[in-house]
Amino acid sequence: MLNDWRTQAEAFHEAFGQMEVAEELNLDGVWLAERHFAAPNRGVGIPSVISAPLIVASAIAARTRRLRVGIAVHVLPLGNPIRMAEEVATIDHISQGRFDFGIGRSGFPRVYEGYNIPYSESRERFQECLEVMLKAWTTEQFSYEGKYYSFHDVCVLPKPYQHPYPPVRIAATTAETFPQVGHMGYPIFVGLRGMTQSDLGYHLKVYREAWQEAGHAGTGDVILRIPIYVAETAAQALRDPEASTMRAYQRLGEQFGRSAGRLGTVASEERVERAQRLSRVTYDDLLAERVAFGTPETVAARLQELREALGLTGVITEVNCGGVIPQDRVLNSLRLFAERVVPQLK
């Protein structure tokens, strides 16, 4: 991530350093978020230089041999589905089948405004993009006629390394998304930033009910993204990430507040309420429910509790929530997580 004192070059260097340590520690994989216009002082949301995650994923795939590389998430409506299908398939070959494709449409209209795409079109564009990409990966030659995208007799190469295509996972952040994705039969990403654990539990119940009603095998697949910080002592584990984490939630609240009432958004009252909740959140509130900070033992216990309560398939650890924790402490936390937390969860 980017912040007020870290240069853009340093942000990339530190990110690649974290990937190399993750590979060394035998963690399962790394996930990249797509963020646009996210400058430290005047940008949208949490500062970041990862505006082109597929390019970064390609670089990570070339630098590693075992680590899976995923996007969490790629904002489909901002791109051309044929181009995205080609690039995803190419990364899948570069990684030799270690790529995971997380997708979503983003909840923040300002990003769409920067690309001159009406946010009101995001849901339909998302669906059309997904349909085109699946055809591109599984059909030798095809045509498509949609509201926003039309293609005639195209043959997309390469086809993915994984058959029929890399695992696809969809972000679920709003009440209406959970049953829709459950009915479609896709695994999901979830988080606790915008909702309580009890609210998330309810939405997951709806997701699983829709999954089963549609006749899909099993009960769904859920990965939770959550800030995690591990230190040798409880005091240090709570002290080190405090300023960075509070900064992240403050910016998130501001972002929700600015998005309420923008053209193309729905449920503006819900956005205003969420922004107000985030603006009032205290560090104690976050520690109680929305993060996993502590010693290896307490973090393992917290993650085990979440796994049982929410029926999780896995977790994505946000290692530097807010982007202000120094790199040496981030890497120490990552090592403690891999060496002393993960074994307790197996």
C-alpha cells in the first residue's frame, strides 16, 4: 500500500518483498485488490498503487514457483471482457495453473466516474462481462450480442491453463448480492468492514439457502478477508496496528459518505448509515469483532471461532490494514502467522 511517507517505488518493492516471504513460509497464496485513484491525501479509499492487478499478478507468478496468485477483486465493468479473458488466461499459463480470479463490481461510484462509465450500468455490465469471458475460455469461436458488449465470430487465445478456466470467486458485500451469487453457484469473498459478525452470519445463511435451492452440490464456499496482526506480546499486537487500522476505517467511512446519493447508487440511506457507523467506530469496537490482532494463541483462537461460527473455507489475511505499519513489523507478523498460527488451524 501507499502512504504519506512511502514512495510509489517503495510501495511496489515492499509488496513484492511480502510475496517472497509468503512463498518462503509456504502460505497458500496471495491476493491483490484493484484500487483506482487511491492517492494518500486526496484519493478514493485506502491508498494503493495496485491499479493494474493483473500485471502485478503476472510479475508475482513469474517470481514464485508454489504460491497461488489471486485477484480480490477485479472490477469487471471497468474493462473489456475479451481483453480481460486474454490476460487472465495468459497469467494462468505464466503461473502454470496457480491463478485464482476474484471478481466484483465495486461499491464506489467515484471509480466509475473516473472511467466515464455510469455506475448505474455496473450490475448489467458485470453480468455481460462474466458471460463473455466464460464463452471466451470455453468456446473455440463465438459471437455475443449484449446491451453493452457485442462480438462477432471471435476466437480468443490462449485458453486457460486450468480446465475449463481458473477458479472464479465473487465478492459479496450487499444484501442483494448474497442470494444472487448463491443461486449462480459461485464461491464468495466476504468481510466484516461494513457489517457485524451477526449480520454476516445472516447473509451467509441466505447465500447457502439460495445455493441449495438452485441445486448446487455442497453448501457453498466462503473466504473471509480480515485484518490480522500477530506479535510476541498482546500489548505490542494491539499497539502496532492501531493508528494504521483506524486510518483505514476513517477513510472507508468517508468513502461511503461521499458515495451516498451519487448517480446510479441505490440504498443511499444504507450507505449513509454505514458511513455514520464507521465514523463512530472505536479501536475497541474493531478489536471486539472486525479484526484478529494478538499473540499467536489468541489469533488462532479468534480465527477458529470465526471458522466455526461462519462456516468458512479459508481466510485472507490483510497484513497491513491502512498501509502504515512498518515493513519489518509486517514481515514479523507474517512469519508468526505462518509458523505459529496456521499450524493450530489445521
